[in-house]
Amino acid sequence: MRDDYALRAFRAIAEHGSFTRAAAALDVTASALSQTLRQLETQLGTRLLHRTTRRVGLTEAGHDLLQRIAPALNELDAAMDALRQHGDRPAGLLRLTVPDVVTIALLDPLLGEFMARWPDVKLDIHVDNGLSDLIAEGFDAGIRLGERLQRDMVAVPVSGPMRSVVVGSPDYFARHGHPRQPRELEAHDCINFRQISSRALYRWEFAHRSGPRKGQWFEIAVNGRLTVNNIPLAVRAACDGAGLATVLEPFAREALDDGRLESVLDDWLPPFEGFYLYYPSRFQVPPKLRVFIDFLRERRQAAGAVPDTRPPARARRTPQR
């Protein structure tokens, strides 16, 4: 057993508080990681971790060992990253967390090209509409709307402005009519969306289109018989006439183009800040992540978005819409 690997494995388990999450971060199985830890404890002649069915914690000996090895391993990681920046091709596993809409609007058309360009980089993409803790769950980076970024992250814009749409089927509008302003939604059957992270129902968001509050966003709680936590399901239900749905435009674009859906209240839904790739602040960005960032920027510019010439910014929230 290589001592440096065993110590890195121990550090990962201690930092993640879980064999499963540490194994995912190291791209090994949880059983292999457990075996490595047992061998290290046998070699050292002392128990390093307390294990229960719910959590993993450090023993006193484990805490002392982590305090001693962590600075040295961090320094070694930084040195290796610096060397890779000067010569090695980007390589290794790049773990990303993204919401559904990113796979449709941003990643689907680009994955093949990126993987062909960088054959030594492996991608592990976790699709999740909730908010993931990058460090705790072992992700290198995530992509989210600008207003949903985690604090203390470096943020890089990877899309142009986005907008939402309120959509329904032609059959639904034939039976119930078209709302002309948001308050008229009270008389309509609306498809509610339950947010995964908070479990709260999403309040539909609109911006005043005129008057002294023009451009200011406000929220409306809608009523309906159907509640979902999956946006494609909401779109399919709207296509089937189950009610009105509000989604980011890329989700509904195909159905709008082929006539299965129609949009309403467009004047109340101006564009807003788009998607950002975000990652923990580090002195050295791993080459595998750097080339992915550069690739998304390149494709964004090729698609006609305004080039982003600013350095990556700290994550920030946009005003509540």
C-alpha cells in the first residue's frame, strides 16, 4: 500500500465525513476506500475514525494525524498543480453539478466536442436542481443561475441573459382564455413547482412593465391541481392541457416552435442574469477545470454573446426578482 495514497484517502474521508462521498471524490469504490483505511490503521496500530451507521468522525489519534499531514498534502497538491500548468495535458476526472436546464440549453450540444478536444479528461455530470455543497460532495465546479450561487465562490459567466415564459396549450387557451396580466392567473389552473432544496412552492416572478415601478420584480403565488418538482414534467403536462406552467425558455422552446405550446404575459417577463460556472476559490485552478472554463467561454463567444473580459468574480446574488 502506498503511504501517500492511504494518507490522501484518510484526509478525504475526514474532510467529507463520509466514505461514500470521499470515494466519489477519489473515483474509487467505497469498499476499496474502507479497505485502504483499515490497512492504514493496522499499519499505524491505532484507530483513526469512529464509524457509525450515520456518520464518520475522527478519533483523537485521527485528529492529531490530520493536523500534521494536511498542510504537507495541500502543499504537495499545489506543487503538482503548478507543474501540470506548465506542461502536462489536462487530465483526470472533472465532477460537475448542474440543473436540468443547463443540460438542455448549454451542455447537450457541446459535450462531444469538448471530450474530443480533451481526450484525457473524464466528465462526471450530476444533474440536480437543488443546491449542492461543492466541497462536501466532492464536485470540482457547478453551474447555476447567477442569483443562486453559493457564497465565497469564484463565478464565471457561461451563458447570455435568460428569460422565463408562461406557457399553455392551444386547447387550454381555447377553454380558459388568455391572461393579459399576472393578477389574472388567479382564475387559471397553474402547474406549481416544488423547489427541491427548500421544499417550498415556487412563486411565479414578473417585472412591472410600466409606471414608476417599471422593471422591478414581484412574485405571485399561483393555484392549481398539479404540483411537480421536475420541469420537463411540467412542460409535458402543459402540452397535454393540464394548466399553465412557467419555465426557463429553453425548456419550452421546441414545443413553442412546433405549436404544442403558446406563451402569454411576455411583456411582463424581461431577460435576467444567466448562468455562471462557479468553483471554490483556489490559488491554482486544476488544468482540467481551466480548459472546461475556457471551452465554455469560447463557445459562448462563438454563439454571439458579448465577450467577457473581466476576471472571474466572487459569487454574488442578483436582486430578488
